[in-house]
Amino acid sequence: MDMERIHSILNNKEKCDVFYDDRPVWIQGVNENMAKVGFIDNFEEKDVFIQDLYERNLYN
């Protein structure tokens, strides 16, 4: 994922399925090339590289 897509997701009210390491996350904020994410399946938070975040292609 790139910074342009991250900003698009953060500024959009539509639901986007974002994943890190096969786990769904929500993006809490960004700082340069890092994103603070919260995991949907528990209360864990983590700082990850933006390029390690991805969206699943629902059309495959």
C-alpha cells in the first residue's frame, strides 16, 4: 500500500478492508512511512510500515 491510498482510506467514509499479516486492522494514524494500526480481533496496537498493509481483492 502507498501513502496516497492510506490518505484516501482515512479521508473516505466507505468501509475498506485493510490487512496486516493476514489480520484485519484499522488505521489509527500515519507518520511518514509508518502507520499505527489497531487489530480488529483484539485490543493490540502496533506500528507497522505502510508498504506492509494491503487490501484483499474481493473480485478474485
